[in-house]
Amino acid sequence: MEDTLKKLLYAGVGIAAEATEKLEKSLNELVDKGKMNDSEAKKKLDEFFSKTKEKRHEFENKFNEFVEKHGYSKNADVTELRKRVEDLESKLGVKKAKATA
């Protein structure tokens, strides 16, 4: 399931990058043809980035809800727990076992 989530996220990033690239190309073509000036093209691109940023925040919120609902741990939580375990092992004098891949 974790692998599927990663693939979904990578696909989303790829789609966003491709959409940005295509929009920039289309706007440049319109400017080159004289159908739009530079300031109009910049305004359209800024609007696109603004909307994309809003959607990213919505996606992140929904993704975090999904993660919590299905019991997945966030990287920050796992990192904090590892540090706490290492601190406890150190206090107890337990030798750290080597992790296997």
C-alpha cells in the first residue's frame, strides 16, 4: 500500500510539472503570435501557480487525513520515535543491533 501511495504522489508531481511546462509553452506561443503581451502571459501563469498552490494544500490535508485514518505514520513521527528508542537504549546500556536491508 505504501508503494502505491508513493507512485500516486510521484504521478501527481509529474502531472503538475507537465501541465506547467505545457502552459508556459502555450503562453509563449501566444506572446510570439502577438495574441497576448508579456504582462498578460505572466498574469495567467501567476494565476495558475496560485490555484495550483491552493489545490496542493487541499491535497496535503486530504492525504494527511487518509494517512491518519488508515494508521500510517508520518516520517517526523517515526524519526522522533527512533530517537526516543535510541535514547532509552542508551540509558539502559543496550547495544544497538545492526539493521538489515
